[in-house]
Amino acid sequence: MQALTVKIRIFPNQPDVLRQLGQEYIQIVNKLTEQAEQHGTFPKVTTKDVETLLPSAVCNQAIRDAKNIYRKIKKLSTRPILKKPVYFVNNQNYTISENIVAFPIVVDGKTKKTAFHAITTSRDMVLLGKAKTGLMRVVEKSGKWYAQISLEVPTAESNNENVMGIDLGLKVPAVSVTSTGKTRFFGNGRQNKYTRRKYQQRRRKLGKLKKMSAILKFGNKEQRWMKDQNHKISRQIVNTAIQENVSLIKLERLTNIRKTARTSRKNAKNLYSWTFYQLQQFISYKANLVGIRVSEVNPAYTSQICPACGGKNKVRDRKYECSCGFNAHRDLVGAINILNQPLVDGNSLPA
């Protein structure tokens, strides 16, 4: 099973009602955990014992959340206090259809399952159709409302033994090579750098004008663009893996990537802000959905070791050359070495 979260934007006609209910939810959780901490045990509580505006099903969920938080108090030095309004609904009390999300709220003292207009994608509906749904979390972020649904999606099984190694970078976002020799380059690093430079210049100009809200909005736009790029690249990689009958994708472990990555001073800003981890996560969950395992390997010296003779060489620009006669694009060398990287005790690290 693969754990995922689907985020759907909703458009409430009465946002003040949702804000009030979200505030009520965290107040109940904080109150119950405080009482339990004072008494040294969590009391037997039902919805009849709690005075609240919440629907009974949502109140029950608040009681369960309070119990879970109380269990964690013993491991923590202080009792956690919820501050951001939130509204949880269990999977028996909400329904999702195309462009509609419905769940119970209280209006004028009466509980009613209310339908909210929503923006759902075809991917959302496919995942919801095949997954086991869990809790739905309703939150407000920057004036926009979202329903976040936790899912458990079954993954298919595959008996193929073809393996793919992937090297991530800035100038070439991703390079893949399979054990059958199929090689492919993904993304356009030059175009990405140009686009991001435009965003940076625009932010500097807005900063001089002291338009802080415009800078924040522009930053959100850049994040959405980066996320879209990662979605496209990860989809292309997984589609290629399917075409080549790949059963395992190997990625380099991203720990300390910003210390070990090959980059020039002019690319340093891009290195620190590019979402390598997000791209890896997108590759992982999309691959798992179609039965392809994803594992991490140690990235040490993957850009320096010669795949032909095992010697170490420093790379000049984008071309790797070895005294044994082997030469190739340096990111391709990285992908080949990741592909050939041995597993740790017979098992690579799960991504």
C-alpha cells in the first residue's frame, strides 16, 4: 500500500462558519488534553459530555485526536497546544464527486451535510476511485480553503528485473539509464534557470517598491511553477520506466546534496532553492502506483568513478573522460554509477 494525500480546493459560501467550527475543534482538543494531563489519565468521554457546536461525528473525531495527543505527552516535555484552526471529518461522513466535496457542518444550530463546490482533477478522481480513504482535513491557507484527504493506494506487483538509475541535477534536471542500456535526459536546465532568474529579478524590483504582498504572491507563483516542472519530469520518468519494463528505480540519497552537488558559484542560489526532494517524492509515489519499487543508494563519488575501469577522474565542464578511453556526458556517468551501486546488505534504502 502507498500512503498519499490528495489536496482539493473548495469554495465555501459561508467561510466564517468553517472558521468558527475549526476554532471550536481545536478548543475541544486542547481542553480535553489539558484535563487529562491534570488528572493523569484520559477520562471516558462521549459527545454527550462535551458542550460544542460541532456535529457529533466531528466531535467524536476531536475526542480521538485528544486521546492521541495525550498518549504523546509522556514522550514530550510539554503538552502540545493546537493553535491553527482545523476541521477533521472521518471517511464515513464525507463524500467526493466530480467538482463537489460534501461534509457535515452546523448552521443555525442544525447539523447538515453540505456540498461545497470544488476543483478536482482527473488524477484526484482516479486515486479516490482505487484508494482506501482516510481522514479529511479542512484548512484555510492564505484565504483559500482546502480539503486534504489521506489515502492508502494499493500498488501493483511486478516480477521484471530491469533496473533504472537516475541522476538529479541543475543543468540537466534528471538523467536515466536502464540495465538494458536505454538512456534518456529529462527537463531543460537552461530554460529553468532563465525562468527562475526572471522571477528573482521581478522580486528584487518589487522589493525596491516595498510591495510585500506582491512579493509573497509572486513567490507562491514560482513555487507552483517548480511543482509543475517536477510533476512533468517525474511523469516522463515513470512513463519511460513502464515502457522499458523497469521493476526498480534507484535514486541517489539526498542527504547533504547541497554540500556534495557539483555546481558553480553562479548556480549556488538555484541549488539551495531547487526542490530535489519534492521531485524524488513525485517519482517515488508515481512509480509505486504502477508496481515499480524506488530505493535510494549512496551517492558517494558517482560523478567521478569510471563505469568502465573503476578509476576516479575529475570532470571538466559537461564531459567525462577517463584514461582507459571511456567518455560520456558527466550526468550520464552519475546515472550509470547509481544504477550499478550495490545494495546495502542485499537491500537498498527505501525512498
